[in-house]
Amino acid sequence: MNLKRMEQILNNDEKVDVFYNNRLVWIQSTNNNIAKVGFIDNFEESDVFIEDLYE
């Protein structure tokens, strides 16, 4: 994923499934090319590169 697509997802009301390492995540925030994500299947959080996220 790239930063432009990330901004589209965050600024849109449409639900989009975003994944990291085959796990569904929700995006908490972004800072340059890093996204703070929470994993849907537990309470774990992680900072990941936006380019490593996918739909």
C-alpha cells in the first residue's frame, strides 16, 4: 500500500479490510511512512511500514 491510498482509506466512510501478515488490522494513526495498527484478533498493537499493509 502507498501513502496516497492510506489517506483515501482514512478519509472515506467506506469499510475497507486492511491486512498485515495475513492478519486483519485497524489503522490507529499514521506518521510519514509508518502506521500504528491494532490487530482485530487481539489487543496487540504494532508500528508497521505503510508499504507492508495490503487490502
